[in-house]
Amino acid sequence: MSKERLQLPICTSCNRPTLPKENVVKFYCPECGKVLIWRCEKCRLLSRPYKCVNCGFEGP
């Protein structure tokens, strides 16, 4: 029996791991479409900015 580690998605805004039952959204960068952006519920509610690591697009 192998022990595999679960890799939790990281919120792009606050860099905190998102929990499985947390209300998160994920979408590809609206500008380049290459990077998957993860946003936790708290960052969405507070309109914290995020930045695409590929093209530099910033959004709330």
C-alpha cells in the first residue's frame, strides 16, 4: 500500500492551500489562457488582487 500525498491547490492571491470543502473557484487567465488561477472564498469576497505568472495580468 503506497502513501500518496494529496497536493492541495494554492490560492493565487493569498498563497494558502485550499481545503476540499472550501468554496473556491478556478479559471484560466483571462488574458493568456495558459495559467490556472485558483481563488479562495475569502480572497474573492475581499476582492484581493491576483497576478498571472505567465503574462502578468492582474485582476480582482
